[in-house]
Amino acid sequence: MAEVHVIGQIIGASGFSESSLFCKWGIHTGAAWKLLSGVREGQTQVDTPQIGDMAYWSHPIDLHFATKGLQAAGGTVHLEIGLLLRNFDRYGVEC
């Protein structure tokens, strides 16, 4: 049985015309892969840079996969940058 550990982080993003950015991410594998630990997809917090245009998330990723064979065992990493269009206070009331 082959195993793969995916350990790292999504540091951030820059170069967007808007601020208040977040990232939705996902790891999509072939049917031969079984997720042993971790989560396949998630979302970072929103960051609104006060200085510069770099949004920092430092979002950890820690996954453990296993497969019985490496034939047709491909996969992809999907990252989607989103923009928060409305501001909410800490109680969820729109400002």
C-alpha cells in the first residue's frame, strides 16, 4: 500500500484590486485514494490588509492518503480566491 502525506500551508495572496480576501481550497483525488486523516477541503479566514496588498492566511493543510495501486491514481489541488463584499460586526449584524 502506497501512502502520501500532504503537509503545508496556504500563506496568502496579493495582486488583487480588492481587499478582504479569503481562499477556498480542495484536494481532489482519483477513486483509488482513501483519505486516512485530515479534511479534503476548507476555507481560510478573511484578511483585510492595512498596509500593502498582501492578504495573509497562514492556513495549515495536513492530509494523509493511501492507495493500493498507483495506476489511475491521479489528483489535483484546487484553489479559489474569494472577496468579502459586505462587512459584518462580531455579532453577524450587517454594518
